[in-house]
Amino acid sequence: MRMLSLLKSRLLAALMLAHTYGTSQSIDRIEPPHWWVGMANTELQLMIHGENIADLVPEFDQKGVKLIGTEKTNNPNYLFVNLDLSQLTEATELKMTFKGTKGVKLKQNYQLKARREGSADRQGFNPADVIYMITPDRFANGDATNDAVPEMTEGLNRVFEGGRHGGDIKGITNHLDYMHDMGFTAVWSCPVIENREKAYSYHGYSTTDFYRIDPRMGTLEDYKTLSADANKLGMKLIMDQVMNHMGDGHWWMNDHPSEDWINNNWEYKWNSHYRSTVHDPHMAEVDKLSFTDGWFVETMPDLNQRNPLLAKYLIQNSIWWVEEADLSGIRMDTHPYPDRDFMADWSCAVMTEYPNFNIVGEEWTMNPAYISSWQKDNKRDYPSCMPSMMDFPVQNALIAALKEEENWWGGWFKLYEAIAQDFQYPDANNLVIFPDNHDMDRFYRQIDSSLANYKLGMAFMATTRGIPQIYYGTEILFYNEVKDDHGYIREDFPGGWAGDKINGFTGEGLTPMQKDAQEFTKTLFNWRKGSELVHAGELIHFGPRDGVYVYFRYIGEKKLMVILNKNDKPFDLKVDRFDQVMKGITSGKEVLTGKSISWEEAISLMPKSPMIIELN
């Protein structure tokens, strides 16, 4: 009886195992979905997913393609196939046969495409550019047919500040002319790939499929059209990517690729957000792990980039999007949060493929030492290849400079000191500067609704070192009604929806102050397009005095003078203090008015206003 009972138990266990994993074999997904011939890195890893496929053996007879080997995890539904494409010289369709158990054969074709001409030499965004940043769900609804997508768990709810409002990729494409006319030369859109989350998915930072455009945003072809149309206008497309985490609606959550794919065994663990721990020589290991391995929020599982299969997957995904969508840049979200060694490998892999490309990382700190340590050629001997980082210290200092009273420790002095920290950066000219972004109160709110301060701030953005980024709506004085509320910060751009009574694209219904700000911004950044002095000139600044901050951009004898005056009354600025740069120069052209001006001992300044002078 005991023997019979034991046999029954074993039979039951076998049946349960067969039920769990199945006896059939099939392939339902290969990622990347296709690849290219002639890449700098000639090795390709295919992640193949399907029922009970781990023991499949791939075979093919394709000249120039070599099978390096396969790798398995603890999940029989995944197989990783490594290929060597170094001898492949032209595009081809790789015909693969996978041999399985009991004579099962699965056939799968895989496209290895030709690259577009000059792809490796593509030019990234640079100091000659001005970036226009967009939250696509809130910018413009170009295709109302994708407002409701049955397969997505969150539908349209425009009356809810934290809901989906219907903006999409076509909405961006439809208004490229507006951006171009405003003087913007690059477009950075918050993520547009799939976010199949139950709520608050509009922002795009909870990826649920790394290779799919969110159908509420449009299609892959829509995204490629956006890129192509931008290029026709001489504009560049920057993609927002996330390597640190994904959304808990990702299909991996239902079928784990491996036990260690997600940090903390696929279970939520609080993140300390102690950014300093990856730099601190005195840090406690438990504090560092809580930062690098903790989940950003409960709905964003933290990816374990120390897993070599996942690391390769993420690197290839970034390169795939650059090649497929013809990108000119990547903005890397939460840059310090992933594994530090991985981020070095990732940045170098992308820059090896595209030596003239640009990537900007988000490190939200006011400490330049932290930011500079991520940039290429940093003084910490960290092997990063990151060309650019976001300049949060200068943003913070600009707000203080515009709001605080002038004294020897505040006001313009804060901004002067922030620029003085450039000695810490390997390349301060390649930092991205900004008055606000999608995660903070609008610039106009931060500067206490002052149009004069707005113009001073924008003049600084247009003329200092770095690459300016302007968040959509800032140019028409967006002011979030509820402080620190992301739903209000990311409000709908007027004119982006059918029936809008106000249209920011045409100016219809804007207030006189909004029109003034928009026209000022347009004049400023269109002038900047052609200013080599701003794009490539050296910078020298003079300590602020009497409420006035003065600096110069210069290349040889060509010189630009920038004067930022906070005084409420007219002010005569004596010029002898600036003899190091402008001795003997007594005239120039004022950029904002287009008028020629001259002086002897002093330049007459209007109250609370900037002056930008191309010196004769």
C-alpha cells in the first residue's frame, strides 16, 4: 500500500509539473525584434520567449553568421541565443530552425537589416541646440482614434489631473513648425513606449514593453515619422529612456526571466533615495543597497543590471531605438540609481556605436561633485562615457538669483558662484541647463509671477554655457495652480485639443503678458541659432555689483556682452571694470531690439531687464 501510495504521489507530481510547464513548445517573442549589419559591436544576444523552449537547439546555415552559444535561466520559457555577425557583410533574412524534444522543430525567420547611410556618424544634440521638452500626453491630441484602446488598463480621463488626457506622437509632429518657428532645434519627449499601468501611466516612466510604442501614443511608424519630419526642419529627436526600473504591468511580471532579474526577489523594498551613497567613501553597505536595489516606488520594480543577460538586453534596447528611430540623443532618467558599473558599460556601448552622439543623464542634486563624477573624463577615474548631465545646481541658483535681495552672499552672487563651479566638470559646455522641467514647479511660479524676472532668466538661458532646455508651456508663462502637484505642472497646452478656446500655437486667446513672453522667447532663441559666440565661445564673468551681473562670450576678437539688471530703476553701468575684455570698445548692436548703441563711460540700462550686445 505504501508503494502504491508513493507511485500515486510521484505520478501526481509529474502531472502537476507537466501542467505547469506544458509538454508543447512554441516561440511567441524574440527581442530585439530585428537587428542590423555592420554595427561596431558585432555580437548579438536574442532573448527568445515561448512555452517550454529552454532546451531548444538553434540551427541555421547562413554565411557570415556564427552561433556563439545559448544560455538558459531557471525559467524553461526563456532561451538566450548569442550570435557573431562579424563576417556578415550585407542584409539578410536569417532562417533559423529550433530542434526540440521528441523531434519537434520550430522555424523562425529573423531580419538582419542594412543600416541607413551615415548612421554611425550621426550628430547628437550640442551647445548649438535649444531643446524643447514635452510631456506628450499633455501637449496635443493629434489622433483622437487612439484615445481609447481596449487592451490598455487606463483609459481617457481628461478631467482628472493625474489621468490620461489624450496627447500623442502625432500631436507633437503636427506642431513641429511651431517649435521650429520659436527657435527650438531639438525635441525631447517624455517616454512614449508602452505603459500598461492601472493608473497614473500618462508620464511614461513605467515601461511595460521595451520594444513597443504605447498604442495610446500611436505606432512605431508614427514615432519614425516624427523623427523624419523633425530632421526635415533641421531639428533633432531625443528619446527619454529608463534603465533603472520598469512598470509592474510589464509582461515579465507574469513570467519571470530569472530569479535575479528584479532586485529583492521581485518584491517591493523601500528605496532610501540616498544618492550620496554611490560616492561616499564612508557609506554603510546597507544604505548603498537600499538606494541601488530599492524600488523607486512600489509600482516600479527595480531592474538588476548585475545580471549579464539583462544588462545586455538593456544596452541593445537603447541602441535599437537609436538605429530604428534615427535618434540624435537620449535622456537617461534616474541616472545614479542603476548599478554604477552597468551605467559605465551602457554609456560606452552607445557612444562606441555613435561617437558623435549625445546622452544627458538626470542626477537631481545641487552638488556639482556628484554630477561631474558621471561625466566622461571625470576626475574620479570612473570609466563613464556620458557626454552630458542635467545642471540642477545652476537651475537652483538661477531661481535664487532672481528672487533674493542683492548682497554679498545672495541674489546674483548665487548664480555667479554656481557658474564658478565649472572647474569641477570635464565639459561644462555640454551640460543641459533649464529654468524648469516636468518634475518641479513651473518657472513662472518659482520666480513669483514676474515677467521681468522671466526675461532675465531666459536671457541667461540663451547666453550662458551649456545646452538650454525649455519645458513646453514655459514660453507662455505656465503657472501650476497647485504647488508641487505633477498633474498641474504637466497641464494641457492650449490649442492642442479640438474645441480649445485658447490656442498657444497661434496666440489666439493668450493674455498680453503671455504673448509678450512668447515673442521675447522667439526672438531670443531664433537669434541664438546663428550665434557662434554662444555655441562655442569662451565665457568670462565679473562679480555682480549693484544688482547687475555681467559676462562675456568671445572667440578671438569677436565678443558678446550680456548684462542682467535687477534694479527697479534705470542704471548707468560704468564699463571701465570690464577693460580686460572690452577696453577701447564703445559701440555694438543690441540683440533684443536690433538697434545700434554706443557709449563712453557707461551703458544706460533699463529697469529690471537684460541687454545682449554684439560688440563692434
